Amino acid sequence: MMVGCRWAKFRVAGIVFFAALLAACATAPVQEMSDARQAIVAAKQAGASQEAPAELAQAQHYLQNAEQALQHRDFGRARASAEKAKEAAAGALRVSRRFNDDKPADEPKSPPQSL
């Protein structure tokens, strides 16, 4: 009888784990969307529109995909796309900073971009 009780405990623990996992996927990725938007704004302010346009466009594309997924209540895809947008925007920011850091002191840095 003791063996059966142990398996029942594992079964219950497994069900609880998967329920928690499903609950995490079933909620809107509010923080991830906010993080992606803020990363894109930071990249634009660093001059990514001129210094890293491909990376910035990729970030904006991922964010647009995330917004569409969010409208369709596909929170898993929205979360994944928002995280990709944040990563792409961070890449654009790195490129912009590296480009601006490599400019000679007498050459003007890229002007901040308007939002």
C-alpha cells in the first residue's frame, strides 16, 4: 500500500506543476511587451534608425507580431515574439553605441531620434 501512496503523491505533484505551467502561459505577457517597447525606444534614442536600421526594423517586426498575437489571445506566441523584439532592440542598441563610440571626438554623434 505504501508504494501506491508514493505514486499518488508524484501524480498530484505533476498535475500541480503542469497546472502552474499552463497558468503562466495563459496570462497576457504585459511585462514582456513593456520591456520590448522600452528597448526599442532606447535603441531609437541611441541612433539605431541610422546606425542599425536592419536590427531596429527586426525588433519592430517582432513587436508587431507580438501585438497581433496578443490581439488573438495567443499569449505564448506574444510572449516569445516580445522577447525576440527585446533581444533585437538590444542588438540595435549595441550596434548604435559601438558606432557612436568609434567616431572621432570632433565628429558629431548621432542625434537622438524622436519617438
